[in-house]
Amino acid sequence: MLDQIRIVMIHTTHPGNIGAVARAMKNMGLVDLCLVSPKRFPDEEADARASGATDLLSSARVVSSLDEALEGCHLVVGTSARGRHIPWPVINPRQMAAVACELRPGKRMAILFGREDRGLTNEELHRCHHHVHIPTNPDFSSLNVAAAVQVVAYELRMALMEQQAGDQPQWGTDWDIDLADARETELLFGHLEKTLVDVEFLDPNNPRQLMTRLRRLFLRAVPDRVEVNVLRGFLSAIDRVVVRAAPDREVAEKSSEALDAAQKESGNV
């Protein structure tokens, strides 16, 4: 299970933290490290803080976007230290580890860790199926990113050991279709947003929180590939109706404008 977990560090400022994270990962048997636009890497300070885990630094993938980091991942969780205006499914590291143990062979989970000074952005958190909160002392709740990774990695290892001892069945073993990955899910959201704008249900100039709430709804369901394709097929059917109706709508709008103009001229406004 541990080789199915990808640790993703986003816009890390201090290279020493990258090295400390590599050490924490190797301590607990994690091997997949991905860095999104780190400020300084590779760096001697990262090597020094890795303390023997430089092989993880050498194999770490450096990418320029979160989309690249999530390639091939089917579940995404983001670490968050604060509540959000729109509540999201929140679990603690132990619960997250239990979810990881239910992954089918070959499926991957990405765990996102944000910037040292402000964590993950709302946009990044909206990409996640779950938010992970480490229940620290409320009077002193700030954790160094490497310490947070250590806590999460420890819970993952403990969950794996308990699973091996009890030989628990894995979730989805009998499921007939693979889960949709992060790319397929994002394509669904992009298609959904476009269709909602086309049918004038979503005002792009005043979107409020509609897409955020719809993201939460669909991510909570963890759809498989066929379910995503069914939803996109449904949206495509709506798109075709909108295209066919477009000329008639233009005629109707022009007729309405002409009627308004005639009423103004006659004083019947």
C-alpha cells in the first residue's frame, strides 16, 4: 500500500524542509515524492537534512503544475489547518490511513502539503476528495511541514501493519470499473461548468459558490470512469440541444427586442 501513496509538496520555499520530508518518508517506507515548483531544488541543504534519504531526493519528480503532480492519481487528500467557508469532508490522519488501506492494487492516492507560510490555496483544496486535519494543541497548532508529513506517514505505516495482521479485504476489489483519475475528474468539472454557463444556470461573472459545491458533491461520491463518462454524455446531450436551439433563441430575442421598441414608440411602456 505504501508504494501507492504520493506525497506532493507545493511551492516549498525552504530546501531543508524537502530534505526533512524525504527522511520522514523513508523512515516509514514511502517512496513517491513529487515537488510542484519548489523555490530551490536540488540544493545542498535538502541533501543535508535528508540524512541518508538522498535516494528519495534523486528520484523525486519536479513539476510545474498540480495537474502534472496528480497524473495517475485516483484519490486526492489535502492537509488543512483551518476551517473553510464551505465545509468539506474532513478526516484525521488515522482515518485517512484507513482510506488508503482500501485502495485497489495499482490505484494511487496523492496527499498534498502546501506552502510553509499559508498552506494550500482554496483552489488546491477544491481538487481534494477529503481534507486531512491533524488535531494539534489549539493553543499552538502550527506544524512544520516535515512534522506534518511524519505524522501522516506514521499513521499510514501503522494502518498497513494492522491490515497485514488482520488481512482485511480491500475496498473495490469486486468493483467492475476503475475509479476515475484526477485528470478525468477535472475534465468532467470543466465540461459541467461550460454547460451550466451555456444554459444560463451559471453566471460566469457572478459564480458565487456553485462550482465549489458541485465539486464537493461529485468528489464525495468518488465516481468511477463509466460514471464520469455517463455524466459527460448527459452533458453532451444538453450541449447538442443548446446548439440546435441557438438560432431559435436568437430569433426570439430579436422579436422581443422589436416588440419592446414598438411599445416604446407607441407609448405603451
